[in-house]
Amino acid sequence: MKVLVAGVGNVFFSDDGFGSEVARRLLADPGALPASVDVVDVGIRGMHLAYQVLDGYEALVVVDAAAHIDDGAAGEPGTLTLVEHDLAAATGDAAFDPHGMEPDAVLELVGALARGVGEGGVDRVLVLGCVPADVGAGMGLSPPVAAAVDEAVDTVGRIVERLIEHRPFTEVGAS
């Protein structure tokens, strides 16, 4: 199974850099994930992620700071949440900023590009979010979010394992 793990976020806005830090840690340990898994730190380059996905992946795991997922409270800062993005719900209405990183807009663009070129895309999208404590201007993660990075790295490994083995997801921390 070909999987793309994408760390997203803006490192100049404190905890918004969470996804980038997780990607950086995964990239620093090339043996951490199977060879069929690509890891990228896309930061805020949504267009880069859209074109990367056109290489064709069965699954995309987006790692990002997320205060609320599916309009619900996600918990205390540093709490990890895993949700599956509903690709079938795409409306084509999301505004895309080529210099920004709104995941819904990127996924809408991926669908449009894939339809246009007749190839590529992704079959399944999972979002591993971390509740931020601070997304104001500044560099560095807050203590609770920094403490969640190692857990997120381990969780990405478990997610990839389950995807490859076609096992269901019951909760983020499940083994």
C-alpha cells in the first residue's frame, strides 16, 4: 500500500507547526516507516501537497494542529484526535489559496486535478490532529503540544500499520 504522511502547519505560529515537527522527526528516522510510505513536511504549501498526491496514493495521513475536528471540541492542548476525511462529501466549493494550507481546499484541488489529468489522487484521507495551546505569532511549540510529538510519531506508525494490514481504527492510541 502506498501511503503519504504529510505534516502541515506554519512554524511561525507556535503550535500550528505541530505537523511540521512530526514530519521532521519521521524524516530523521528513515527506518521508522515501511518503504512504501512517503513523508513530507509541506508546511503551508498546499499546492505542493496537491501535486504530491497526484503521484497516486492509496492513503494520505495529514498531521496538523486542530482545535476542533468535525465541529466538536477535541480536548485539552496536546490531545490527539484521529478522523477520516469524507472524500465523497467534496462539493468543489472550497476556496484554494496556493500559498495557504487549508486541507479541505487542497483535497478539493486534488480531486479536480485528478479528474483533469485522469490519474493520481488518493483513496482515503486520515487527519491526525493535535489540540493547540497557542497559535499566535511565535516560534516553538507550547509544552503540552511539544510533549505530544513523540506520541504522534508513534501513532503515525500505528496508523500506517493498520492501513497496510487493512485493519480498522478504534481509537488513536490503539495498538
